[in-house]
Amino acid sequence: CSDETMRFPIFEGILQKIQKKGKTAEETEEKFASYWPRNIQIIFGPPGSGKGTHGPKIEELLSTPQLSTGDMLRAAVVAQTEVGKRADKVMKAGGLVSDEIVVDIIKERINEKDCKFGFLLDGFPRTLAQAKALDELLVSEGACVTKVISLEVPDDVLEERICGRWIHKSSGRSYHITFAPPKSMKLDGDGKPIFESMKDDETGEPLIQRADDTPEALVKRLQGYHNETVPILEHYQTKGVVRTVNANQDPRKVWGEVHKALKRK
């Protein structure tokens, strides 16, 4: 299917006509779920591009859940579903969960009631092989990926965003030495933050930097992201569903571009 076949969950005029015929809201929803294609989207973006900001907004706008591979995997293991048990066994043995297991976990999750109108994938697919496996899964129900949102930010900007992040471990509160510094922050002669001065505003407890929020680690993360993502975007560009968004601007303007990209026209 193509971008032109994408449908959002509710068409007001059709909904009113159906309800005038005495259908309940539940019956109406079931009709849409049964006869209209699901709105299936993917959001891509390197670390620090704003997926965590704009993903939930897409979820709220379209009333379709944002699905993270990690969250789905953990939920399946906790629930001890059949595929969850398979994944748990692999992880306990120190192995990597195969594409087959990941796709089975996604298949299980998207059959849940909250996905009947569609869903937003975050963190999957990570490889071209996974993208093709996802396409095969969706084809089995006559569906397809209807939109791919790619958040674009220059690598040098990402370094400033990510390497300036500090967090309060127990609460998850996040700070940034340029955009949101803690009140306690002091700088040394080179303009760099003094480690001992980095403390949480609310508790006064020390802040930490994640091990992968360093320039050295970021270079590897971005290289891996670009190497894996470019082939996936090229794959979906041939289907006419990719929309790029300039995520190197004010968050409100970024959301404006995302919102526009979600529309069919």
C-alpha cells in the first residue's frame, strides 16, 4: 500500500453517519478497526534528536501507542508469554535476541486492543533485514508502514546536546550544562563544569554523566546509527512514505514540521 491509502482512526462525517444509524461507539470503533487500514508509523532519529519529545506527542495526537522495542521485550519477559520465555532464555544465556524473536514480540504486541487503529514504532527496525521482516508481517494482514518520520540533526550539534547532559540517577531528572544547568554548577578556568559542583536542584545529591554520553562513545553510536539507518530509509523512500524533519531548531518548530509530515497532504 502507499501513502495515499493511509487513514486516520476517525473520519468525523462517516462517524456521524454511522452513529445516526443507531450504532454504538464500540460498534463504530470495531467497524473502523475491521475495514480501514491501520496507521502504522516509524520514527527515526539519532540519539539527542528529540524522539523522546515528539514520539509522545504523535501518540497523543493520533491516539495510537508508541511502541519501544526494549519496553515490549521487557513486558513479554515479565508476562512470561511464549515468546517472552524464548527471549528470557536467550538473554540469561548471555546471547543476543534474534530478529525472529523480536518480530514475534512485535506481532504479539500489535495484536493488542490499543493497536487496532495503528501504532508508532520507536527503536525498530534497526536493520534492513528487520525492516523487510516487518513488511512481511504487515503484508499478512494487508497492511503496510504508512509513514516514516526521520528527525535530522547535524552530528556536531548532537555532540553539544548529548555530551552536556547530566542526570540525577535516582529520579531521572536531566540537566544540561548549556540549556538547563543545575543551580549549583560552577565552571573551571576552561569554562568546563567542576565535577563536584554538579548537584541535583531538589536533593543536593551528586549528578552523573552516562558512560555513553561522552564524545568518544557518541562517535561510535552515531556511526552505527548512520550505517544502519540509511539503508532502511532508502528502503522506505521507494515506497514514498519517508518524511524528513529538521530537528535542529526550536522544539515548537520541530513539532510543526512533524505535525505537517503526519498529514497525507
